[in-house]
Amino acid sequence: MEDEVNRKAILTLYADPTCHYSHRARFVLSEKSASADVEYINPRELPEDLQELNPYGTLPILIDRDLSLFNSRIIMEYLDERFPHPPLYPVDPVSRARSRLLIHRIDQDWYTLLDDVINAGEKKAAKAKKLLRENLIAAVPLFTAKSYFLSDDFTLVDAVLAPLLWRLPLYGIEFPAEAKVITTYTARVTARENFQNSLSDAEREMMESYKLLSA
């Protein structure tokens, strides 16, 4: 019984080892230096007890004692409130609302295209790849405005962006010289120790394989 109580007291994140949605939740968890377990699950073999916690059958899933959460954006926001230092959302409600709106737009405009690049058929994936590249290039002024994405400080918006941008070379999405600021931004954010710590072994292997093929 004591073991069971101790087990329930541990914050546990069940994550897909290669999915960008799971990755961004892991990144926030790492930024918070929270004492937690990360358990990697094959999304095609989701255990029955986890399926009961999430009716959509997707990862990540966060369990904190009697609370279970799914949807990476909800998990990230919960972690930011559960572990308030360092804060990743602005304190004032207006700035916080603007950050939430930014994340919503990144999800709608960029993450949905990355989903198609990875999962759609060849024709649709090629179209999504072209559109994602064009949309990001059009956003160059947003990357040049501040040290981070529209902010002088690292925020939850950067934690959302980094896993997406880090994956682009794996799918043949590169930028011209005039969009070098995106590459520079990506290198700066993904060089953070907490980003590196958030990578799964499978993600490290993905990038190493890419580097070998492109060498």
C-alpha cells in the first residue's frame, strides 16, 4: 500500500517518444525542473488504463496524483501554474491573453501543416511542406522583433515553437538566406540545456540519422 501511495504522489507524463506534441510538453516539464517521471509509450499500443483517461486515445497524458490531463496545450499551461518558477506566461492578463492567442495561431497555422507533412499522403504532404515553409518565411519580421518570439524573455510560446522548428530539417524544409533569422532563432532556443534534456533517445537518433544522410 505504501508503494502505491508513493507511486501516486509522482507526477508522470506519458509521452510519445517522437511526436512534436509530446515533445513540447516534455520541454516545459524540463524548463520547470519538476520532479517527474516521463514514460514513453507507443501510441499504437496505448494501454487500456491510459485509454480510459483520455477518450481520444492520444498522447501526451499527464497524471498528477488524482488529476489526469490530456492535450499538450492544457498540460503545458497546467505545468506553468503548478510550478510557477520560472513563469513561462506573462503575469498580467492582457499579455497572457496575447500569448495564448499566439499559441493558438501557431497550432492552427503551423502545427496542422506539420501534421500533414508527417502523416498525409504524398501529394498533400508536399503541398503542406511548401505552405509551411512559405508561412514561416512570411513571419520573419516576428522573429526579428525581439530576442525570443515577440518577447525579450523565453516564454511558453518559444516552448511551443521549438519542437516544430527543430523537426523541419528532418522533412526537407530549409530556409533561404533572407530567412536566416529563423535558423538562428531555432539554434538559440534548441541549444538550451532544458531543450536538450527534453529530447528522447528516439528523437536524438532521428536527428543523428538525418545528419549522417545529409553529410
